[in-house]
Amino acid sequence: MERQSNQEEVNMKRTVFLGALALSGLVAGAAAAATLDDVKARGKVNCGVTTGLVGFAAPDANGKWEGFDVAICRAVAAAIFGDQEKVEFVPTTGQTRFTALASGEVDLLARNTTNTFSRDVDLKFEFMPTNYYDGQGFMIPKALGVTSAKDLDGATVCIQTGTTTELNLADFFRANNISYEPVPIETNAEAQQQYLAGACDVYTTDASGLAATRATFENPGDHVILPEIISKEPLAPLVRHGDNDWGDLVRWTVYALIAAEEYGVTSENVKEMAASAGSNPEINRLLGTEGDLGAMLGLGKDWAVNAIAANGNYGEIFEANIGESTPIGLARGLNAQWTDGGLMYSPPFR
Amino acid sequence: MSDTHAQTAAYVRESMIGQSAPPTGQSGAIRWMRENLFSGVTNTILTLVSIYVIWVIVSHLFPWFANSIWRADSLTQCREIRDATVGADAPAACFAVIVDRWQQLVFGFYPQDKYWRPVLALVVFLAAIAPILFQSLPRKALWFSAAAPFLLFFLLWGGSVWLPVCVALGFVIGAVAYRLLVASAGTLTATLAAIVLPLLYWLFLAGPLDAALTAVAPVGLEYVQSKDFGGFTLSFIIGVAGIALSLPLGILLALGRQSHLFIIKMISVGFIEVIRGVPLIVWLFTASLLLNYFLPPGTNFDLMLRVIIMVTLFSAAYIAEVVRGGLAALPKGQYEGADSLGLDYWQSMRLVILPQALKISIPGIVNTFIGLFKDTTLVVFIGLLDPIGLTNAIRASTDWNGVYWELFIFVGLMFFIACFSMGRYSLFLEKKLQREHR
Amino acid sequence: MSSATDAPRASFRLSQLIYDTRYRSITIQVIALILLIAAFWWLINNTVQNLAMLGKDFDFSFLGARAGYDINQMLIPYDNSMTHGRAALVGILNTLLVAFMGCVTATVIGVFVGVLRLSKNWVVSRLMAVYVEGFRNVPLLLWIVLIFALMTESTPQPRDFREGGSASLLFGDSVAITNRGVFIPMPTWGDGAAILGIVLVVSLIAAFLYRRYAKKVLFDTGRLLPMTWPALAIAIVPTVLVYLAFSFTTGGVRMQLMGAEATEGQSVAAYAEANGPLSVCMPEGTIKLNMQRMLRANDIRYTEKDFATEEGAVQAFRNGACNLVSVPAASVAAFTEGTDLAVAPLAETSPRGKPLEFEKPVLGGFNFEGGVQVRNSLIALWLALSLYTGAFIAEIVRAGILSVSKGQSEAAFALGLRPNRTMNLIILPQALRVIIPPLISQFLNLTKNSSLAIAVGYMDVRATLGGITINQTGRELEGMLLLGMFYLTLSLVISGAMNVYNSSTRLKER
């Protein structure tokens, strides 16, 4: 008798599973419909981020995600819902990120992902405007006295797996006809530990990552970043092929952040400027005081205002998360506005 | 004898000497040490080597622990405190990271004002599992065990209270259908009805009923998404759900493997061997990368559920082997006795064989659970934030970048406490079963 | 089930398929089969539809495409211009290597600890209990990560081996323990190596045969022949003699370094200065090793071109592939006359080499060069797997020994057997029958757990085929399928082989 009840209990547990299945079916809905409709019905944007990279995405003590990539997700959520908290962050690894996007688990992947031909064409994704122009660099202890990456013959190199980094590295050393020993590591935190203990001579990843990593060392001055940047790594958010409306929305949200910096619209003054039409028609169109660009995206008039108000314009996001005032201390460099000699250039809002 | 002595000897002691203490080398700690530690050359060497090993470990770890810093906001601050108090070169643990982030390690991103829900869920779980594990408790308590899964689901995920109620109703329908039909229409029809009716109910009625009830009486807790689960809560949920859901499938597979029906046997053996032959990590990658390929286009549900499905299939194969061991351990006379009573296959299994076989399988099932609980750490590789995944996330914040051992020691200790106590229980159970068999 | 009653054949009704026990089992099986086929059809159909929706196909041709990434540990030659298939093979071999090493070490640790846990020595048995419980109750992944970090932190960097550094080489400058791995000397074969190998194999067989003979004599006549020393002598002495013979004959021959466009008797340093960057044609084996040593001693920088045979190296030199080569000192004259090139012997010679020499690791620019590097990732994974599985095996061994009834050892003592003979002849053979079945499943677990190599960056098959390849090509369905098939085959082969062994040691019951 007692065994029988146990059996029943076990059977009942199986239903929880059925129930959960039904429930998540209700919540997730079908991926085939238009993404924006899905997002609106769900009331949240699902945004894929890294499981943790200093300055780009990491949860704080309260579980609130913060970082440069995170701010892009928040801006998109704010543009759609007027509320930057209406976003759900899905941590993805280098291995699982593309599947998560392809399968519809996330609507948008903002995970310092390099824009490449094969990812765009073969893996069937659509890259948004580059939000960070990066390149692969090398960090090495000062004590080794190396000044150029060409002197690295025979060096042991720590790399993160599942990235374009390992391919760039192979190409670089092959092109220069020098040998190296790769040590593949799964996460940035582990790679850092290996590098500091001297298990590898060189640590290579995107230059931004190197700077971010170096900033947290006990003695940052003991390490140098070599001048060679061996690859182009335009890091950009990406969405699935085939839903151009959604792609447009994300693309122009990123552009809005970039344009806002160019025109001097900040999180401080955006509400004020949006209150009434100003003298610059471009700003007026951006902030919805003239024309209705938002409606063309299927959003409200104040979509860009909300996106900018969430975490500020591109420059503000940069400064707050990875800029020179933060421990990471990255200079704008290529990521300055085109007016300052950088590559950040938004097409006109008209 | 004493009489003769009394006449021949000049002096006879009349009272016994009081017992004197054994020589110092033969008593107390020294004797114990001689017998236990230094009884021979080999033993002496072994003892000395062991003591040296212990010394090396302790002398390295002790200062690190003794200097540990418990209150700081970041690793940099930890280092400043260390430099100020014990000097820059001294080893010092920075356990401040645990103080700062222990809630995250335990509960993941579960909303902080709702921590009482997982805690209560743990209490409910322990109360529900107790009557199954300890036979001395009243059998009526098993009804609570049967209801517990629905309660646990409701507590953890929240949402409308009517969803679990409506799902549970399906089982009631099945049971009632069986009871009503078994007398009039025979076992076969009754069993069929008990399977088909609830299925129909779940497919067509449960959804609308839930919606209607929720509209009429919106009772419930705030819904918490699977993505917010993390840390030990996540490990525990995956482990418990995996074992509990896999039991029925595991028992069926074990019976299938023992079956005389060739095709059934082949299917069971094939399933068990394929699942057991491939590492869990490959199955988890399958869950994360491939499961969407195998389901109808457009189906999409969250990663945690996909992992639970995969873990359920995985542990079902292991449970099947444990139960098969239990079935094989029963004397043949039990099977023959059940047959001679005229019971059919399912009756003999249900009433005679399985109750005994499952009872002796419980230690094995607990061990399988310990293994599965430890293996849940592998979900870190597909991006779920279990305790180890969270250590990565914590180290990615600017405050704690560079912290290493403290987090791993904490996680290891928590796992040790949980697994060790479960292992002790399983050992106790094995001993008890052995006594009963004698 | 088998209580079939004779029913008249003629009156078959459809309902008999359900109610007649003779037919019911067939009905059930047919239904099960139909359900199974339907389930498979459903899965495959979904997959086909999903693939079509994503615009992908099901195609294994990516295995023939260029891989483009490097692997640090290769048991077979590989570089990034080879195919994904080759990379997968390198990964498979790495998996097999760590699984095999792990199984052996885990067994040794397990037996050792299992016996020590039963020791009367309080300290030892407690220490072993702590080890067993500690490893059994903490996730393997955590142990792998911790052991990897511990090794990285506690061993010296190659830098520390420089002049004035804190670390030094072990065993006469031949072994370096660093936090990038352990560097050990690599055996290099010279003239007569093949003969040496044959002699060794033959003498090992002879030693084995002698032991069998001695045992037969013992059982037949009761005469106890000495076993250990004669067997050792048979195994070792001939090999040593052959080695010495070769060392004194061909080992003494000098190789003369020849330079193109050189003046006779010029030193190699002067030649390097006059003729610019040097490239040296070298045959594999001890000739190369000794040339390297000689050039290093002269502090010469050069590029190396390797050839399988001496003839190949000489031929390449004649074709102008390099400007240095070495020939036996005796044939210098013949060599210079037989070519149109202006070739002259330089001042340096090097020994031809003994049948077996060891290439020691030497500190180079960043790291040790030469020798064999056993990487930290391999050691950490290997250690963690062995220690973790060893803890489980220890419990199995302990239970096995305890399962042999005490009367057995008492009877053995009563017969006058000494304790170690009692263990070897009485206890262990009986305990083995209990130990082996669970041991098989531990070996399987270890092999499967080797896929946790991901945590330390060891390039096993999951990291190559199941990791980088899938990630670069986007072929997750095909890749995971191949990966699963590999592990499944491996598991079936191991359990099959062990089951054969198991049934051969099983108690033959009447």
C-alpha cells in the first residue's frame, strides 16, 4: 500500500513537468511570428549577454546586470516599452550564443560578438551597427622585455576558446612564420589566473578585454599591451535573418544613441529638449518633436527619447562602463565620433 | 593446596597485593600509539609520512585562514586591509566576497523579497520526502508527499494557484475512472480509461479551466521566471526534479529490460546503453544546441526546462540499472509465489515484486541522486548560472575580479555538506536493510 | 505468461489478440514497435523541417574543410592547414590518452587507498577516510578546476629556471617541473635501435617463459627454483650487452659537418659570418640530436630542415635546399668528389650517436625546448580524474576485501602461508570477483568524465570536434552526432572487453 502511494506521488511529479511545459509554451509562444509582436506580447526583451565580462556584462550584488553590452539591451527595451527594466538577460557562453539566437531563445544578442562574413551569411544572422571597434592584441609582463608581437617566437599564449581569437592567432603566427603554443581557456577569469601565475607568457584577446583585465591586476604597471593589433574585431549586436522590421528597430536604436552624442543630446537634457521642438530639425526628428519616425518602426514618438534617457547617449554609456573614469580606463580611440576622428557615424534621421 | 603450604612455608601472604599499574610503555596513550601507529617499520614510515602530509597542508592553509578578511567591499579594499594589518606579503583569504555575494550563490537572481519561497519549498520538500525515507512515520503522511510536487512548483515558480490544481485534477480523474470501471469493465478497459481520460482532460480541458478559474478567483503568487533561478537552488531543483521525474520511466525501463518480450527488451537495453554510454556534458550540449531541431518547428521553451528533460532521461537510465539490481536481488521464489497465486504480470509486479525491489533500491537511488546533484555543476558550460557559473559571473564584476580560492572553497564546502549527509543516510539505510535480511 | 492452453486453431477471433496470452505478447510488441517507429519518424521529420526552415542541410563535408586553428597537444602530426577531420582525430587520440592514463592511475590509487583504509594504523586510516570522503562528495568539475589552479600557482615558471632564478632542473638537468607542464627527456633512436628493440622483446619473452617453467617445476616436483633474479637477468643483460656493443662500434663514428661554398677547416662560426643565415639538413635520430648539441655549443642560430633518412638529407643538400649537412667522416672524400658543388668539410664534427640517447629539455627564449612536454592541462585532468575515481575504487576494493570471509585468511595462516602470500593467493583472487564488475563501471565513468577537459583547456575530442569545429562551422547537429557516436562506441568497447575479462575470472559454479 505504501509503495503504491509512492508510485502515485512519482506519477504526479510527472505532471509538474507537463504543467511547466504548457506554461512555458504559453509564455514563450511561437518564434515564427514577428519578433516585435512577440516581444510586445511578452512584455520583455530577451537579450543574450556573456556569462560575465568585466565592463561589458556582469551581475552586481543585487543580481542587476550592468555593463556596456547590457546598456544596449536596456536602450532597446526602453525604446519599445519606455522602461529599461523590461528586459530579461540570458547568459550565454561562446558555444551556445548562436544557437540561443537562432532558436529564438533570445531576440537580440549583445555579447561582444565579432561581425564576420561567415557569421553574417553562413550562420544566417544580421549584424547591427558596430557598437565597439576592437582588435585583437597581446598583453605580456614587462619583465620579459618584449616590445613587438613579432618577437613572440616560441611563446606560450593563453586564448579564450569559442571565439575568432584562436583563428586570428593561428593566421598571425603562420603569416609571420613563427611558432607558438596555444593554451585554450574557457573563461576570462580562468585565463587571467593562468596568465598571472606565469603559465603563459602572453594573454591575447580583444584589446578592450586586455585593458579591462589589466585594470584589475594587483600591479597593473607590471604588464604591457603590445602595439600590434592583429585583427579587426567590430563588435556588434546581432539578430536573426529574416525579420527586417525587428532588425531596423535595433539598428536605429543603436544609431539613435550614436546620433544623440553627436548632437549633444544626453540623458540629462533629453527630456527638456523633447518637450518642445528646437532649432535643429535633425534633433527634432530624432526626438519626435517633428515628424513621426517612431511610427515607422512600430513604436511611439518618444522611442529615441526613452532609449537615450535610459542610460544616456553612446558617449555616456561608454564613459560609465568602460571609459577612462572607470577602472577599465579605455580611451575612445576608434570609437570616438566621426567628428572627433573616430568611426562612430550615424546616418541621418530623416 | 593452601593447607599444605600453611604448614611448610614460613610466611604466607594472607591478602592479595593490590593491582599495580601496567608499565608506562604498556598503558594509556603510549601503548595506544605503539599498537596503532608504530607497530612495525612499515607502519612507522606510514605514520610519519601521513603526519608530514598533514603538516604540509595545515602549515600552508592555516595562516591564510587565520588572516582572513570578512568585511570589505571589493578585492582592492581587501588587499588594502591586508597590507595595513598583516603586511603585503602575508597570505590572507578574502572571505568578504562570500559575505557580499552569498545570497546570490544560494538563490541566484531570485527576487530578494521572495527568498522565503525557496526556503519554504525546501522545508516542504524535506517534510514530503521524510515519510518515504523513514518507514516509522505515519503512512497517512504519504498523501502530503503526493501533493508536495504541486506545492513545490507553485512555491518556486509562483503564478496562478489554479494551474497546479488543474494539472493535479487530471490524476484524480484518472484514479476515479479506474475505480469506477475496474469492477464493471475489467482491468484492461479501466487502465486504458485511466490513461486516456486524463490525457484528453490535459489536452483540451485543463487550459480553459485554468483560465476560467484564474479569471474568477485570481489567487496566486508573483510569477518568477526560470532565468532567475541560480546557485544552489538551481542545482537542487535540477537534481530533485531529475530524480523524481525519472523514477517512473526508470522503473518501466528496468521492467522492460527484464521482460521476455524481445522487442520491448531491445528497446529498453538500447535506450539505457545509449544514454549511459555518452557523457552528460554531451547530452547537455544536445539540450542546449539540438533539442530545438527535434521538436516541431516553432516550439521553444526555456533552457532550464530543456535541461531538466535531458537530465530526466539521463538519470532514468541510471535508475533503471539500480532498480534492475533490486529486481535481480529478489529470490526467485517471490516471482514464482506471485505467479502461483494467479496474479497477472502487472498485479504481481505492483503487489509483490516492486514493493520489495524498490525498498532495497533506495540506497542506490540516493547514491544516484548524489551523483546527479554533483553533476548539475556541468550546466555551467551551457550558460546556466549554477554555483560554479555564478563564481564566474561574480569574478566578472569589477569589485571581485581576481578572487579565486575563496569562492571555490565555499562552493565545495556546501556541496560536501549536502552530499556527505546524504551519503551517510544511504549508508545507514544499507546497514538497516542488511540487518533486516538476517 | 507461458501457461498456454490448447485452443482450437480454427476459431481465431480478432479479440484473441488482446485476450489470449499466446497472441497478446505479440500484439504488445507490435504496438511498441509501431510507437517506436512513429517516434523516430516524428523526430526525423521535425529535424528535416527545422533544417529546411533554417536553410541548413545535413552534410558531413565540413570534416574535409581546412580547420584553421591550432592544437597544442598532438600525438599525430597536425597543423592549422589540415582538415577538421584530422583535428577531430587528434582530439580522439587525446581523449584516449587521458582516459587510459586515468584508468591505470585510478586503479593503483584505489587499490592502495582501499588497503590502507583497512590498516590498523589510526593516522593512516583516518587520512585515507578524509581523502575518500573529500573526493566523493565534491563535484569533479570543482576538483579539476582546483587542482589545475593549485598546480599553476605552486610550481615555478620557466623564467625562474634562468640564472639566479629560484628553480632548478631535476635528475641531472633532465626534468623540469614548471607551471606549463613537466618537461622530460625524449628518447631518440640511433644506429642499431631496431636490433636493440628486437633483443629486448626476445629477452622479455624468454624471461616470461623461464618463470612459467619454474612454476611448472614447482607444481610438478615441489622443487623451488629461484624466480626473480634469473628472470630479471634474462630480461636485462642481453639488451645491455647489445647497447654497449653498438655504443663502442657505430657510436664512436664521427660525423663531419660539410658546408657549401666553404673553405676547408673553417669553423662553423666563421662560416656563418661569411655565408649569412644557415639552414641545416638533418636526418631524424641521434645524428640530428648530436648536431643540434654541437651547433648549440657553438652558439649558432640556424633553421632546421628535417628528413627521414641520411640519404634524403644529403640529396636535399645536393639540390641546394640547405647549406650545411653532415656525412660520416670516412666518406668525406667520396662525398666531395661526387658533386659539382663547391663543398668542403668544416672544422666541427659530431658523434653519430648510441642506439638510444635522450634529448633533454633546454631553456629557450620563452620556454623549455626539446624533450617531451607533458602539459599542465593533461596532468591536472589526469590527476583529478584519477584521484576522484580512485576514491570510488578505494571503496570498491575495501568492500571487496571485507567480503572475503575471515575464515579464509585464518585457514591460510593455519596452512602456514605468510601474510603477503595469503593476500596474493587467497584473499585477492576471491576479492577480485567482487571488485571487477563495479570497477568496469568506474572505468566507464572516468572515460566519460574525461569530457570535462573543457574546464582546463585540454584539447580532447569534445574541445576539437565538439567545440571549436562546431563553433566555426555551425554544424552542431552533425558534430554532436559524431561526438555521441564516438563516446558510445568507446563505452561499448570498454565494457565489452572488461566483460570478457570478467567472465574469465568469474567463479565457475556447478
